[in-house]
Amino acid sequence: MSIQPFSVRFDLLAGKRSPLCVGIDPTAETLARWDLPFSAEGARVFGLELVEAVGDVTAVFKPQVAYFERFGWQGLKAVDEVLRHARSADALAIADVKRMDIGSTLEAYAAAWLGEDAGIRADAMTLGAYMGAGSLKPVVERAAAAGAGLFVVVRSSNPDGIALQNARHEDDRTVAEALADDIAAFNAPRLDANGLGPVGAVVGATLDDADAVLERLKSSIVLAPGIGAQGATMADLKARFGRTAARRAMPTASRQIGNAGPSRRAIREVVLRLAEEAHDLR
Ligand SMILES: O=C(O)c1cc(=O)[nH]c(=O)n1[C@@H]1O[C@H](COP(=O)(O)O)[C@@H](O)[C@H]1O
């Protein structure tokens, strides 16, 4: 049986639950706060606990793989388990890996994370595009065939990205605007009934000047980090993205949620509040 496209699965779940994406970032500070060891086991328990606490009300989980990878193969085994647990709660799981390379190598990264035969299976993964939009082609093909999603960083939430992403091409488009056009071109032949394709974008909820890229990203789900620890609120996101783009947004928060723990009740309270606010975006 062929799997439905990621965009369709997200739309259904976001309607039923909320478009909020719960980030799973077992930082050293958060593990200490939870009284968990700074180890693969600590990261594993942290991830599984978050899914246990809010798996029934969350549409999407996004483990930040860096915080697992740093513990070597045990960390990768842990993130595999967390991804499985999230998927078994009928939520979508995004592997936040920000991979980037020439197309042939990127294809291997896609095989590592996406599709039935993936080394470690997620429903979607994050990517960088500094090696050119063309390098993304094999990943887009794999994702589309596997019903998986991609999130390409277009405008990052951190201020360090501004100069690079807003640099201008000769045709006056910024690097980010040109990338948004490339994403739209990838999606065009692969749109679902809602006009969304497999290639999503990352646009920070912290940005005041993202209108021009959002305008070009009409066929993308927009993963919006920066809520909570980086200072943005859901109301900021709504004001900054405008009504239309906010409807396609997948706001995400990690430390704000993780640091509410380890009490499951406290985590649930924060997530339910954010989920309700996120629901209002639609
Ligand atoms: O792709 C991402 O998720 C991402 C892109 C971006 O522009 N900024 C950003 O913060 N992120 C990730 O989103 C998470 C944000 O964590 P908090 O600031 O704790 O909510 C981290 O795992 C980041 O790696």
C-alpha cells in the first residue's frame, strides 16, 4: 500500500491535534534539569518521556539528532528508538539533521533517514542548500516516492544567517528568495489536493522581514523555529507570517517544552497551551 504524502498526513493530523511540532533537544542543561545522565541513555529516556507525555496530542515530533549523535552509535540507537516511539503514537517524526552535500551523497543521506528501507526511519528530514538547489534533486525524488517530507532551511531563526541569506543575486532576488523559487519549482509537479508539495521550508518565527520568501513558498509547509527559548511567541509568528502563511506554518519549540519537565503534567500543560495557540493559526 502506498503511503500518503507527508503534506496530506500533516494536514490531517494538524487539523485533529494542532500544527505544533514538539522539538526533542536533550541539551546538557535540560538533561541536568531532569536529573538524567549526560549520555545516550539520558537522551533516550528524555525523548521517550516527551512522547509519553504528549504523544496523543502532538502532530509532529522533531528530535534534534545532534544531541543524540554526540553519544556515538548508542546515541543513534537512542534516536532510532525515539523516532519509532513518536511514529507509534501516530505522530509524524522529523529527523532534524540539516544534511547538505553534492546530489549523489545527499541521496545516501536521504536513504539513511527516509523511506521503508531507511537506516533510521523518519517521516521527514531537514536539509541545507548551500551546495545549490540542484543538489537537492535526488532527495526530492526519494522523498516524493516515499511519501516523506523535506524541510530546507531558507531563512534561519538565528541572526547569524541574515547576511548570507539576504545577499542579492544579479537579478536582485536574495539568496533566500531564489531558493524559495527553486523549492516552488520542485513542488510544482508534485502538489497534493491542498496545493502543497513534499518540499517544505524552514523560516524562523523570529524574523521581521520574511514576507518575500513566504510569498514564494505557497506550496510549502513552513517549519517555524524560534518559539520560546529564542524569544518569539505564537502571536509574533502570526503577526510576522500574516494570515495566509500562518495557515501553512508548523511552529516548533524545543527547550521551552523540555525545560518544563520532567513532570509529565507540566510538560503537557505547556504543550497544550502552545498547541491551542498554534491551532488558532489555521
Ligand atoms: O531546522 C530547525 O529546526 C532549526 C532551524 C533554524 O533556523 N533555527 C533553529 O533553531 N532550528 C532548530 O530548532 C530547535 C530550536 O530549539 P529551541 O530554541 O530550544 O526551541 C533547535 O533544535 C534548532 O537546531
